[in-house]
Amino acid sequence: MGGSKSLDVAQAYAVRLMQHLVVPTFVLNPKRQVVIWNRACERLTGVRATEIIGTNEHWRAFYETKRYCLADLVALGRPDKLSTLYSQHAVPEDGLGFCAENWCVMPRLGNQLYLAIDAGPIHDEDGKLIAVVETLRDMTDQKRAEAALKTLAASDGLTGLANRRSFDQTLAMEWSRAERTKKPLSLVLVDVDHFKLYNDLHGHQRGDECLRVVASIIGETALRPADLSARYGGEEFAIVMPETEQKAAVKVAERLRSTLAKLQLNHGAAGAGPWVTFSIGIATRVPDETVQADWLLTKADEALYAAKHAGRNRVVCADHILATLAQAGAEQGHADPVSKQNLAARGR
């Protein structure tokens, strides 16, 4: 009898201790009903213990639609569900319980939190499951700081677009993806016409302001989440457009060109015309094993050169280069303004 009373006292003490832990903690019984929901958990979720104890509704504190929490997976013995429910997860070396990290929508609070979660089983002397304990750590500030640093490392300091390193990585990744999916990949190269003359006339500070303006046009025009707008170098920009046919890429490029034209950003340098303009080259391909990603870059670059040689302020596709140059040559009274061979050995 005394032993039973001592056990009851120990259990009551354990419950009180858990209630006052600064770590948000809740406990499920083998039926996955909440038996403990401590005060720190109330503060983290905005859900009071009186609302949740005795129910299976603990998911409501973290998600808008019904789904398993980590403690449920421990109680059910379902490690196979970890990868579908959590962005980061692991099984400890001792095999007891699971660890995970995840964004939770926190419906009661109305904001998202990034939580590090640990869930472990409690067994009796016979090895029978009697409870599962889940503890939570709010890592939102750390996660957002990491994301900010990652974004900063991938961004061009002047324009805020992706930088050259990010562009190179994205182009390689999207080329490999398109090779697997057999979908077209388009690359748009954009160059600010006569930018050296602009700098010489207006100064480098105005030149930087000009680049920021045109970068904002490029960033706002390429609106699809899958597209990447980047500063390729100097006054040259690039847009990587996965799963995009040439016709769609041309529409984006023409919208870029016309948006800048309507803005009438003053240029005025001798030989450059009154307004700042874009020359744009486009290349599109369904990747295969015969070429690498640099093929797309080379072709878009050749198309950009053709656009500049043909008079600037225009869009040229890689498979229309010769026709464009022939037309420009006819208009200027030259039979063959640029040969196919010297496209690769040029200087702008």
C-alpha cells in the first residue's frame, strides 16, 4: 500500500514538474489523447490546457487541417511518415522517438513559427507504451536570420536581384531538371544599351541609379516564382525561365523592352538616343545529353549581340539571328553585316 502511495506521489510530482517546465511540452497517452499540456505550451500556441486535455485535437494548435504531429508518429510507430510531414527529420541513434523541424501555421496566434520538435516514448517495466512526450523549441528568429543571410549571399548588392553565383547555380540546376522532365528551358539576356556612354555623361552615381531602376523593371516583369532574375555582370541581366517555350519568353522580353521605353529614362549621350533602352537575346531548348547548360548561355549571348548589331532596342531569338542580321544589313545597305563565324569571336 505504501509503495502504491509513493508511486502516486511521484507521478503527481512529475506532472507538476512538467507543468512548470520552461520548455513547451505536451504528453499523449497510448490512445493519443492529451494528458498534459503545460503552461509553456499554452504560451507558445495560444491554446489553453482546458481546451485540449482529454482530446485528440492537439494538431489544431499547430495546423489548419488535420494531420499527425510528431508524437502521433511515435505512438503509431510510423517513421515512414516523417519525410512527407516534416522538412527536416531524424531518428536518434537509440531508436527511441523522432526529431523534426517544421513551419507551423499556429492558427490561434495567426502567425507562422518554425519549431524544432522532439518526441519520445515512455514504457513501463514490461516495455508497454504508456505515454509519448513531445517538446518544442521556437527557432523562428534563427530560421529567418539564416534565410536572410542566405538571401544576402545570393543577392547582388546594388540591384537586389540574384547575383552571378546564384545565376550559375540556378541555370545548372534547371538545365538538369529540364533534361529529366523533357520540358523547354528559356534564357533571356538583357543589356542596357550604350551604358558606358551613360556613365561618361551622367557619372557613376547616376549610372548606379539607372541600374537599380532597370533591375526593378526586370524583377517585377519576371513574376513567376520559378523564374530567376539576376544581374549577370555590369549592365547585363539574365532571366532563367523553366518550362517556358520561346514564344512565352519573347512576350516577357517584349514587355521588358516596352516597359523601359514607356518610362523614358533620360540618356541623351551622343549616338545613344534620348532614352535608355534594352537589347535582349533569347535562347530556348529542351536539354539533352548532346550539349551542356553553357550552350544555352552562348546562344542567348549571340542573340543579344545580334540585337545590338541590328540597331539595339529590340528582342532577338537565337534561331532568328541570321534573318535579323540580314534584314539589318539590307536596311543599312550591307549584304552580309556579320557572318555566322565571327559571332563567337566578337566584342561588344
